[in-house]
Amino acid sequence: MVGKICIIGGGPSGLSVLCWFAKLKREGKVIPDLVCYEKQTSFGGLWNYSWRTGSEEHGEPVHGSMYRYLWSNGPKECLEFPHYTFEQHYGKAIPSFPPREVLFDYLKGRWNQEDIQKYIKFSTVVRDVVYNKATDDFTVSVKDLKKDQVSDGERFDYVIVASGHYSVPNIPTFAGIEKFPGRVLHAHDFRDANEFAGKRLLLIGASYSAEDIALQCLKYGAKSIICTWRSKPMGFTWPKEVDERPLVQRFDGKVAHFKDGSEAEVDVVMMCTGYLHKYDFLREELRLKSRNVLYPPGLYKGIVWQEGGNGKLLYCGVQDQYYTYTMFDVCALWAVKYIQGEMNVPDKKTMESDWKAWVARNKTLKDGHEEIDFQTDYVQDLARDCGSDYPYDLDVSDIPHTWKGHKSNNILTYRDQSFASKFTGVQSPIHHTNFMYALDDSLETFMHQKK
């Protein structure tokens, strides 16, 4: 019997692990001792909005990348728990693209189904994780941020890393930017689009952050927005205020010079350049090193680390995402069943061949549609492994395929569309206000305001 488990991170992935263990306990099963370390003052991970940027009150880097007025950029039907639907939580069908507060409330409903908060140590940051080869366990050292106290190392049989990978910004540099006489920031520090009303923005990047922040700033009154791309443009039919150009090469005062020879004067430079996998609290042989991809290398089933820790270091939720809550959910159940000794795991050579095949396939994917199918296959593979403990068909791929078409048709109105729940069959209602005119993102207004 496994004695003690360390879970690093109290966001959707870490809390999914706790929920599945707590369910086993509620059903009368014997489970290990659980300790979840969370550096924030409450659970939720990225869904915990903070006004802070840079450092939090104890000097730790701010984890959150959420901004005010953030709405889901994918249909909620893609992330709906099969065993806890939105209708179950809210008592009625709700529109397909809710704002942050509505999604967070739904998550909290799922987490409150189980008795998990007793396992979480808040305001506690993990400083060091060492695998002890002689005893086949780990020593974990943490700091209590409120007490400003570093504890002696505690021993654990397994460690699950669920600390997320959208909190450490990737920040490139460009010639002349050090003398740019306006605001320079990373999307990680973007909080309120009202700050940029009347401003001329340059967004560096061509992925989801740039796409959504461009819409947010346009919605709240930005004068003009240029999105500058490295590999390829987003390619949407933007309104006249938004322009896409090849990568910025240098800055001369407020003038940005682009690869195609064009130039433009801007007031704000925002890096929408993604995030880094960063696990400085792990010793070298335990650290995942990867770009943000659908299948990071070195992980059997995308979960069990193969380079160190003797199969006892697990990662949960480290993939790039089309599926989110449901992927974290099934990853967590797979990890719990693995720790409980309920997974038939092959020899190391077979495991290596398996993860390498997934990584190789990931590299062949040509577009978003192939990526959706890839991650559908991944979550379905995990669900099959979990057998009767996860008797759900997680394939909602028709929804994101359609969603991508809606975005191509009109980037301004894709959030005004409606989808049906895969698990209840109920069609979502159309929201009372078109997204580009819905300036109040509160749960109260979203749920109750009438046209």
C-alpha cells in the first residue's frame, strides 16, 4: 500500500487528483495520505483572478495570467464534465461561451462534491523535490509563505506535478525595445483592456493570446491593433482597426519596423509570445523540458515521467490543450488508478516506444483539425485504460471542428454561436447580448439579464 502522496498545485489538475482519491475514500476504499501544496491563498490555479502583476504579497512570482472580461474562447461543451454537467450545476442550460466567473463557479461546484480542502496547504510553495534512490521515495521541501518559514524535507512515496504551464512568460527581445517610450508588457501581466482605450497597440504573436487580447482591446476602445507574426498570420477577416504584419524587426522610438519593410507608430507593445514549462523545484533528472506541445516527451501516457524517479514522479495537465477540464479529469483518474496499483503498465522499453510514437505523430500534425483529432485520440486512450471507472465517451471533436469554422467565418461573432451538450443533448441558449457588446462579465449579469 502506498503511504503518502505529494500533489504540487491546487488548480484544475491537482484538484482532479484529490477528487478521485476522495471519491475512493467516500466509497470505503483505503487511500494514501495526501498533501497538496498550493502557493496561492485559495484553490483554482489560473482561474483565481488576481489584480497583482510581477510579485505577489510574499515576493513570489504572480501565478495568474487571467484578465478581467475574459470569456471562454472555446465552447463550454468541449470542457464539460460528463459526470457533472453545466445543467446539473446551474439548474438550467446556459450559453456556450461563458465568462471566467461562470466557469470558475462551475469548477468549484465539481470540487465541492468531494471533501478535498482538508488536504490542501495554502500559501505554501514547493522549493525542492529530490528522489532518494536508496529508499525509492522523495524528499520534498516547502516554504510556508505566511510564516516565512522553510520546513525540513518531508518524505513521500509519489509526487504529482500539477503546477501548470501558463504562468511563466516567454519574453523575447527586439532591437530598440529598451528605448521604446510607451508601455511594454507580456500578456501574463495584462489585466484590463480599458487601460488601452484610444491607444495604438502592437501585439507580438499569432496564437490564442494575441487573438483574444486583440478582440478584448478592440471591444473596450483601442484605436488600432497590429498583430505581428513569426511563422504565419492568424488569417482571420479582421475589422479595419486590426491589421496583421510579418514579425517586427526593430523599434525606433515609437516606430515599429516590420519584416515586409512597413512601419507603424504604436503606443503599447504587448508580448503574446506564450509560456514556458518551468519546474525549478525539481532536481535535474526529474524536470520535464518541453515547448508547449500536445504531447511533451518523456512521459508514458503523457503522465509517468521516464527519465528519473522510478516511475513514481507523475505530471498532470502538461499538454497544450483543445480538451481541458475533461483531459485533466481523465489524466487524474489514470494517475490515481496507477498509484493504487490498478493499471497494467508494460516494461520500460514498451513504455518508451509508446510515448515516442505519440511524440512522433504530434510532429506530423498539419493544422488545428488534425490537432483536435490527435488530442481526442489521447483522452479516449486514457479513458479506455480507466475502464468501468470512466465509462464516458469523451469524443466531442465535432464541436471544436465546427468552432474553428465559425472563427474562420467571423472572428467577431464566433462566441455568439450555440452548441448542444454531448452529455445531456440539450442545445445551449443564445446569450442575451452579442459578445462584442457584452461589457459586463459578471456571473449575475450573464445568468440573469434579459434582452
